[in-house]
Amino acid sequence: MKMELKKIANFIKKKRKELGITQAELADKLFVTEKAISRWETGRGTPDISLLIPLSKELGVNVSELLNGEESKNDKAIEKVIEYNEISQKNKYGLGFKFTILCYILSILLFLIYLRFEYDPNIELNYFVRLFMVIIASILIIIGNIIYGNNYVDKIEDKNKISKFSMSIVFIYYVILLFNMVIFARYDSVYGYNFIPFKSIYGALKSDNLYFMIINILGNLLVFMPLEYFIINLFKVKKFSLNFMLSFVLILIIEILQFVFKVGVFDIDDILLSVLGMMIFFVIYNKFENNE
């Protein structure tokens, strides 16, 4: 008799309800996400083979009954497990998986195009266009991994690994962007230094050039906010004082590198604005996290 995944889905839902537990409670017992339970009960996905025994125990049935989708004395668990594994493997490479691969391919292609433009001396690329290309490439990676995580990953531990993997790739994109802006810049820029606080800020505010004003004030405030996100989540620096010190040191190093490589001004105002932007992000992000 051919295995019916819909029958298994209805059986899981039925046994859970008989036990009087919610999807969230069953998910906690199995260390999986609530979305995973929802997928199993609607037939949109199947439990990983490693979860069959824990799931059976929590539902108070044996593996054979779980795979048959009904309570019975007939025990052909080994055959059912083999058949179940074959079906679940086929389901793992559906439309969602293909879309994830597509997102990765598009992201890599877009980032390679950005690098092509960045290092071609015959192409002048606007600051915001370069930034936009890297942002879209990063978003594609995140979208692809969210789709894969929500549809093909059950265990919370594995979901966290995918999230960290996404963050690592985006971090690499971001670091390359910063290096291109700070060390390998090929465009003409003002070279020098300014140790007088608010001098550059005041000059930018007085300027009639809107682009210059945005780059010097909003640019410095916003461009390092993603770095703050990585410091909090990728490197787990969540204490304000330590975070502030690390942010200050990193921005100071970047300003020194700009001066050494003659691609920008060592400007005390850039340090003030950049660190301020990072700390604003830190406060807002932590407030949002605490409210969840």
C-alpha cells in the first residue's frame, strides 16, 4: 500500500489534539520550529527521518503507526521508513529549493557585476548605485535562506545555523564594500585631516550641494549601521560599553586607513557621526528585541 502523506499529516494533527497540546508546545518538546509542525499537519512538508522516533513518542504511537497514518497492530516499520525516506527526499527538492538556488545565483552574479564596475577604471559608478547593488545582493541571500529555512528545515539548531550562514555571507559582502570605499578607492577624493569637532558637519550643512550634504552627514550616520548589526549578532557583543569601545576603535582604524592610503580625510566629525549612527542602531535594535 502506497504511503499517503496527507493521511500522516492528519494523523499527526489528530494525535496532537487528543493530547491537548498546541503546535508551539509540541515544537518545544521536539526542539523544532512551530512552522515545522504546521507544515507536517498540512502535508506541505514531512518530519526529518531523525525526528520520527521522538515525534512518535510525543504522540504516544509507534513509528509504524505514524507512517501508516493510523493506529494498528501491523508492524512493517522498516519498509515504511525506507519508503518515507524516499518520498521526503523527493519533496526536499521542490519549487522552494529551486527558488533558493536562484536567489543565490542572482546574488553572486549581482555582486560580481558590482566588482566588475568597481574595478573598471573606465566606469564611474555613483556611490548610491554601488551601495544599492550590494544591498540587493545581500537581500537575495537572506530571502533565499528564509525560504529554505521555513520550508525545508525543522530543527531550531539547524535554522540558527542557516541564519548565521546568511549573516556571514552578507558580512563578507559588506566588508568587501567597505574595503573598496576605504582602502581600494579609485575615485578622486579630498585628502587631509580635521581635528576640530563639528567643523565638517557645519560646512556640510552650509553647503548648497545636496549630494555633498547627504554623503557627509547621512552617509556617515547610516553606512556603518550594518557593521553594528554584525557586531551584535555575528560577534555577540551586546554590552553597550564594550560595543561602544569596539565601534569607536573600528571607525578610528578606518579613518586612519583612509588617511594612510590617501583616499579620504581623517576627520573627527566622521568618527563622531559614524559612532553615533552605530549607537543609535544599537539602542533601537535592543529596544525592538526586548519588546518581542
